Amino acid sequence: MTATEMHRQADVKPSTPRGVDLKLEVMVIPVSDVDRAKSFYTGLGWRLDADFASGPDYRVVQFTPPGSACAVIFGTNVTAAVPGSTQGLYLIVSDLEAARKELLGRGVKVSEPFHDAGGNFLGPDEPYLFGRRRIDGVDPDHRSYRSFAAFSDPDGNGWLLQEVTARLPGRVEPAATAFTSSMELAAALRRAASAHGEHEKRGGGHDDNWADWYADYIVRERSGEPLPS
């Protein structure tokens, strides 16, 4: 997306009135060896939800990534797609480097961090949401949504880690400000602490109500509301 397109997207508001909830819960990925894929996703530390078969010609395995409301399934005769053909599967993380270190510690080959080349959709690199040209290193301005790392499963299905530290407006339900892991909450606290330090500098002294300020900052950041100054 270009900067103009991002600005337009930020202005988009949910349509009203709201209809029936439509919750995305399962994505299908094509694999050639079910047991090999199961071993790989088990090694990622993902939750195994199901592994059932109906005779030798049908088997379904389901995994859910930590903190995710959406699961992935694969198996025998689950999809006619070519194994490894699914690309651009996004895993949202609040701390890209911490997520990379965990995967590397589990023996997963993960790329170095990268960011986009300013919405350049042409080039030799693999396509992804923000363009095609991958520039080494995290986004120099540390913008939310703009820093990535990549890895693949044994068949070549491609996953992207995307660092999101502040949601664009309208991307989160107003009441959905809970955290699903201690790592995610710790990262939010570190960002709040850094922002609060600047807040105290502007105020010229210690803020006795720092706990309230932290809480307000974290909830606003989580729900995509304007951050406190």
C-alpha cells in the first residue's frame, strides 16, 4: 500500500448496522506428508486440536497458533491444492525479535527482519501485503504493520511474522483489549513505559498517576484509539 492508500484505509469505518457475526476460524493448507507436517507444527509449539481419520483415504489434522482465534488444518484429501502453494499466511506478533528468537530456539529457519521498499509492487522478491521488494532490517521508523520476518513449513507453505504494536482505528472491537500471553503484555508495558517517559519530560516531573496513564495508553493502543500525550 502507498502512504495515500494507508491513510485512506485508516479512515475506513465499520459499516452499520452490524449483521450476523462471521468468525474466521479455519484455514486449509496443502501438504504432501501429513505426519511430517504434524511434526513441524508440533515443534512450533502450536496447540494440536484434532487428528482424526476415516479409513486410509481421509485424515484431518488441526493446529491453532498461540493466542490465535483461527486454526489451520491439513491432511489427506482435505484439499486439491498443490502442496506448498499457500503463501502469505500472516502471524501477528507484538515483538518481532522475540518471536524470531523463539522460533529459532525451536530449530525453525526464520529469515532476518525485513521491511518494504515503499510500496514497490514490482521486483524479484516474493509478493506480500506492502509490496514486493524486501529491504533488510526492521522498518527504520518502527511503524506498526511494517516489519516482517518469514519462514516456511517443510512443503514450502509460506508464513510471515508481522509486527503490530498499535492497531489502526476500527481494527479491534472496543471491548477486545485482553492479552493472550505474558510476552504480549510485557511488550505493551515496555511501549507504555517509553511513551510515559516522554510524557513526564513534557510535564517536567514525576507523574504520580503513572499506573492510570499506563492503563489508558495500553487500552487505547490495543483498540486503535488516539494515544494519550
